[in-house]
Amino acid sequence: MVKPILPGRPARGSKSGRPIMLLLDLLGRRWVLRLIWELREEPKRFRELQVAIGASPTIVNERLAELRATKLVELDDASGYRLTTLGKELLHLFLPLNVWSEKWANRLSA
Amino acid sequence: MVKPILPGRPARGSKSGRPIMLLLDLLGRRWVLRLIWELREEPKRFRELQVAIGASPTIVNERLAELRATKLVELDDASGYRLTTLGKELLHLFLPLNVWSEKWANRLSA
DNA sequence: CGTGATTGCTACAGTTTCTGTAGCAATCTG
DNA sequence: CAGATTGCTACAGAAACTGTAGCAATCACG
């Protein structure tokens, strides 16, 4: 088990508990960005997510727990895992990456 | 050695090779976001980066190599590691996270 | 009722990734 | 020539992740 992400507790590699450090730590954990990305449109079930990203259930569960503890994702019995209001805000900050990544890929293959 | 990030090659957990998947894979690797963040203001030396984030030289070197291969970071002999133009563009997409993370932290501790 | 499907999630051995420490070759400094 | 700084490598031990199996709870159908 990895150190939890919680306010006031320092992130890995940071002595301060500054929010940006916590956030970068959280987002830098394997599959976290992908999970948020997969939930960008509609809610998904546990297995659905697992298959979509191709990770083991162990780690999918762990990451989902972290995302729930940090109020970015919630589990709705009727529809499945979905982004919270906070999670949607974060997603919107990320959406420009989609467009930018195309440009980036072009520059790489050039 | 982890699978390299290169255009046309699929990211971990993705069959497609779509740029956004490559980008999310790259950014989701440990320390990558932190490294970009640490370079946001001025260039830094290898050891300086290593100390700043508190990771082992092995992995710092590996991640820097990936960031160089993907043209986000470059090494200038005179000043040290720094963001490329492309890297600065990416950083600018990330800057809003800094402000947002404060709000997020407040909501968590509430 | 009872059988099967779906749900979120856990157990655990094996593999990959990362850490922590030591140290090297090359370059500059005095 | 000694000392400091540079980027980087080696390697054993520790931590994180995978892949597979499976469990308890809930729901649907007959």
C-alpha cells in the first residue's frame, strides 16, 4: 500500500504538503490519468474500467479508492463509477491536452 | 526498462497509439509531472532535480531520457536541463492546476 | 425457490519498477 | 596536480504492479 493522498500530509518527494504537490503525486500514479480520462463521458462499471485500461483489478481498485478518498470520483449504485463535480472540473482542465497531444505527436514524427 | 513512448507505438493499456494515450502514459509515469513542474521557472542540473524531487538517480535519468526523447525537455550544457518550446506549451496547460489544487485541498479538509 | 449473471472487490505468487548507495569518466578550477 | 562538479551507471534490496482465481452480495428469470 502506497502512502495515502490526504491534505496536510506530504506527497512523495515533497516535505511540504502543498496542494499542487499532492495533486502531482496523485496524478502521477499509474492509471490515475487514464481512469479520469475513461470517465470523461459517462459512468462506467468496475470491470468496464478494468478492461478499458487493461490493468489488474487490484490496482484499479486501489486507484479508484484513492480517487474516491480525494473526492474526484464517486460510485453510484445505479450507474457505476463517475466523476464528481470536482472531478469534472479537473477533467476540464485536462481537455486541452487532447488537442495539444496531436500537435506534439506531429512534431515527434517530423 | 519500460516501453518507450514513441509516436505510432501503443501506450501501456492502449491498443490505439493515439497521441492522447501516449501523453497520458508518459505523464502518468512516476516523477514525470514533478520533473516538468520543477523546470517551470529556470533550468536545473541533474543533481539539483534529483534532490528537489527526492528520487533515485537511476529513475531520474530514465525519466529525463524519456522527456528528451519526446522533445519536452532538453539539456543545455551551460545552464542544465530545461523545457523545450513544446515543453513550455505543455507546462502552460498545466499551470491552472496550481490554483485549482488549492480549492480542491480546501474541499478535502472540509 | 434456485440457477445464473452481474456487481465490487480480495488473495496471492510472480514479475517489473523503484530506491539507496556507491562510484566512474569527463570537464573545469585553482 | 588536487578538488569540485558534471551527467550518468551498477546493483542489491524493497516496493509496486500483474495475472489469475475466486468470494459474497445483489438482481433477474423461470
